[in-house]
Amino acid sequence: MMQNLQTIRIDSNDDLVIVDNGLLRIESNLQTGTLSYHWRDGSILRDLFSEVVIGSEHLRTTSYSSHRVIPESIQLVEDGFGKGVRWCIEHSQPQKPILRQHFSVYEDVPYSFTQLQAEWETEWETNNMAPLSALRNDGSCLQFGQHQEGDVRVLFVPFDNDKWVRYGSHSIPCSVESCEATAIYNAESRSGFVLGSVTHDFWKSGLQVEGTFAGEVSRLRVFGGLSGLQTRDTLPHGSARGKLNVSPRIFVGFFEDYRNGMEAYGRANAVITPKLSWDGGVPFGWNSWSAVMSKLDFDVYAHTSDFIKQELHNGGEDFSNEDNEGVYINFDSFWDNLSPEELREAVRRVKANGQKPGIYFSPFAYWGNDPERPVEGIEEQYRYRDILLKDEAGNILPTLDGAYAIDLSHPAALERIKRKLDRFVELGFDYVKADFLSHGALEGSRYDPEVRTGIEAYNRGMAVIRDTLAPERIGRPFFINLSIAPLFPHGYAHSRRISCDVFGLIGDTEYMLNALTYGWWINDTLYRFNDPDHTVLYKSANQRASSWHEGRSRLTASVISGTSLLLGDDYRLEEAADRARAWMTQPDVLSLARKGITFRPAEGSSGSKAEGIFVLTSADGTDTGTGGGESWVAVFNYNAEQESYKRIMLERLRISSSAPLQVTDIWDGAEMQLQSGAEFMDVTLSPCEAKLFRIRH
């Protein structure tokens, strides 16, 4: 059988089914039940199979006796990815579930999607389905085409941003279990494979990559059913149950630059589930946590509002977002230190200053020690024991971060969330920071038995937050920010913190930039903004004062993150006020922050640390390498004691020097010119220093 569908060619015989769009060729072997992907440059993923786990038994396509293409499954499609083709390979074995591999490819797209379905005549269960697996003892299941030599790395993506978790790039040989997505790439050439889940309605997805020898991957497994320390779970992943069970849908691509691949992966997720739209500008403002923590009171909140209005709105470039909508003055935890009268006066004061008030809530966590405590607002009907997440024996699950997880399948839990959010709206707030959301995704035994996994429950809870605060319901925009939260599912909030808590020392800046090094692609794909956390210019309440360079590095890191620019100092401290006056009225800095575009890492071989050079190239913020317009380069020294010398290779940053380049150091105003043909720019940084350069082509 042979069909030509648009620019995609399908060939089939008794041995092979081949689908080729010119960039990517997918081959299914009908004799062995294996699968391979071939890209135009010669890169390959091979010896792949699908499997489903039932109890202790692994049912693999390679162990089945019959493999066939289903002719009627070959269909033309046109959707958010373009024009393409779908098809199905069916694997059968007597007395076993039928396994069906579903594929889709599109015109001029270097990636495809695959999903596993398993069907039996009676209802059955599984908590582990792997659309893609490879198990070899010798050799590699992948091959780089044009760039086989060099440092091959595996990207670790955390499930959430709790407990100061870090992203990582690990050189093979290694064993990595990444959450939801990974890249396997050559650090020198940047070419690489990108794999990840694009459906997040039921499964937590894992990606296991192992290799014994440099550059070789002998074991690969992409599966739904991840559970353990990284997902914060103390119980196994919940089971899919039915006659037909379906795995997550998996993105499979190869790219000349893995950074393009990660961005394509982010956009693919957004096609299937769009990010929550936001028509306003980049959120500017202040958050109380770093400044005063548990000592939050009316005085610091009101003083901050007055200070920003008097000193920053009217000093130099206006400290507000691009639509001049004012700034957010946000309460964090301990806002209930204020009396109801003080809370209403705080809201009135902020609005009188032309600003917007924000509030804090941890909707999926219970911080009390007494499970018999009545649930607020519905005291006569429910106690917290009724709505806490439990194991199969009815025992309340252990705490996470000191709080119990709430069962989001319980109607009372959802009513509690809705009532609290409605109260925030009634009080006049316009922003909520939702914290400790990973509690809502924990595996457990739930009130509603139809909610079988943590991700199902999390979707239910997040939908209540989104829908309760929807502009069409409350009559005004309401900004939703996620603090500690899973990376997926998305589509419920306007921003998500890219890392865990970040304060004002150079170690904090490096930690946050580790997340930006390997998670920059989240900005404006899954969420409209990356949130770099409150930006401390002088002093966090829990730390020593930041040096001048530490404070400016922290600000520079926030500006390049995407970004949500919320300050984090107590401006009753004169040095904090002085730094804000000096730095937050600089037009070039504020203009760059208002772009809302994240910088890319120049490199990706820093292990569990942050890279030190980030770049934004071209007027629209994409690293196209076309050479025209304006580029920005941020350079950091994370060493608190020693100077750092860096040679910035322009070609590596894809900045063309075919014409002279005008370079401006934004922080000290120094200017220099790089002549035509220049290959590099040398930079020396003091301890803890950051430099921010604008390069005009």
C-alpha cells in the first residue's frame, strides 16, 4: 500500500509502515513490533516499543505475535499544528489486551506525537503505560546525525518548584528520571532530541534516560505513572480503569538547537491547552514576604504603597507596567495579622494611590494540627478530617511542608476555595498568590472514587480557582499567580514562580537562574510570565543585607526572566529606599522588564548550577541570528569573593558582527564599539556583580 497525502508520504508492506514528511521519518516494523524515528540530518531513535504494566507483568509490543497497520486509521488532519496525517499500528496476542500505537505528523514540522491505547473485553486496571521504551545492554538507542562527538547531556525537569529543587543537565554516563519532559543534547553543537508529555489530565509522566558510556543511551522509557520523592508522593500513582485505557500523548522531536526544541515543546502544550490569557502589561509591584515575613502589619503595607507612589511613580521613568495600569501592592502570608478594618483601609489606601491590592491563599493545604477543626464557612456540616486526603485505610496522609493535603474531589473543599476567593473579590483585591499547590496533586484515596489520580484532582481544584476569578464572572481582570506548584497542568494562571523562594544574596540569584537556564521556555508558552519571586534590592528579613552588587544582580536576574517584577524590601530602611530610587527609575531597565520576554541561556552544560550568560536577540525577542536590530546580554559572577573574567563569543550568542556593534553597559553607562568582524567581547566582573549590555547592530 502506498499513499501520498499532501507532502507526507506513506509506504507500507508486510514488513514495514513508513511515514515521511521530509524532515522526519517514522518506521514501524510489523515483524518485530519495534519503532524508529529518523530525522533528515541522520539522527535516529531506534529499537523502541510500547508497553503497559498490569500488576508485575510488562506487556510489550515486541512480545506480541501480530502487528498490523489499521488502514481506516490513516486520516488527514488539520488542527493547531497544521496539516498532517494520523495513523495507528495495532498489536495483538491471544488472552492479552490489544495495544494500539497512535501517531501523528505534520507538514514541515520536525516533531510528531505518539500515544498508546490498550483495550480488553473486560474492565481492567493499570497505573503505568509507556508509549516509548528502549532496553539495550549493548549500543545506543539514539544516534546524533551530524554531531556525534562531544558532551551529550540529559535534561532533568522537576515536577514542581518546592523544597529548592533544581533543574539539571547531566553528562552521559548517567541515570536521570525527569518529570514531564527532557532533552538529550550535544552541549557543543546544541543539537538534540526533545521528548515530553503534552496531555496532563490524568497522568504524571516520567522520562527515564540511562547510559553507561559517553554519548550512548541504552535505556529510555517515557511513561505515565510517575510517583515518588520528586512528585512528593508517599503512595503509588493512581490507576486507570476501564475496558480502554490511554497513556499520555508524547511529543518526539529532534532540533538543530535543543533550545528551539524546548520552546517548540512549550508551544505544543499551549496548542492543546492554551495558557490563561492576560491582556494587561507585565505585573510590577511589591510583595510583603521577604520584607517582613510574619511581622506583616498595616504600617509596612501602607508605607510601601505611599513610597512607590511618591518616589517611583514620579521619579524618572514611571514604575508601572506598559499599559500604565498601576502597580500591585501584595500581601503575602500573615495578612490575617491585620484586623478586618485595617484590611479594608489597606485596600482603600492602595487604590487611592492608583495601585492595585493583592492577597495570598494556600487553597490546597491545611496548616492546622487539629483535624476536628470545623471548616470555615461551613462549620455546621464539615470538619477538616472530612476533606483531608487519605490512604486506602482511611488514614490522613503525612504532611508536606508542614501542612496536610486537602482532597479536591470533596465538594466541601471546593466550596471552601470558592468562598475564600469570592471574599477576596468582595474586598476589592485584584491579584492572588496561590501557594503550596503541589498538595493538590498528591496521590491518595479520595471522597469521589471517580477521581483516580492526583492530576485529575489538581485539575478540578485549579478549574475552581480560574473560573471563580474569571473576568466575565467578577466584572474585572484578576491576576492569578502560582507560587509552589507543579509545572503541569497549566492553563489556570497567568504566572508561575520559576523556582522556590528567592531572597537577596548571590546564592539566591544563582539558584533562581538555574531554573531560568533550563526552564526559560516556560515563559509565554505555558504561562504568560515567569515569576522570579520578590526582588530584594537590599535586605530580606531572614538574611544579612545584600551588597550593592548582590542587589543589582538580583534585579538583573528578575528583569531577564520574563518577568513578574515585584519588589521585596521594607522601604522604611533608608538603604532599601535609596537603592529603589536609584535603580527602579532607570528607563532602559524598566523598558526591558516591560517586554515580558525571557532571555535564553547561552550554554546548557552547568549541571545543577546556573549558566552565567543569557541573551535576548532581535526586536521580537527571538534568537534568530539575523543580525539586525538590538540584542541584550546579561552576564553574572556568582562568586562572592573573586573577580570573574568572561570572554563572550558573539557567534555563540548568534550576534552578527558583519557591521560595527555599539555596546552600552546599562548599569554604569559605559559605551564601546566592536569593529566589524569582531569575534568576542571580554568582560570582567567584581564579586557578585552582574552586567547588562545592550548591543545595537
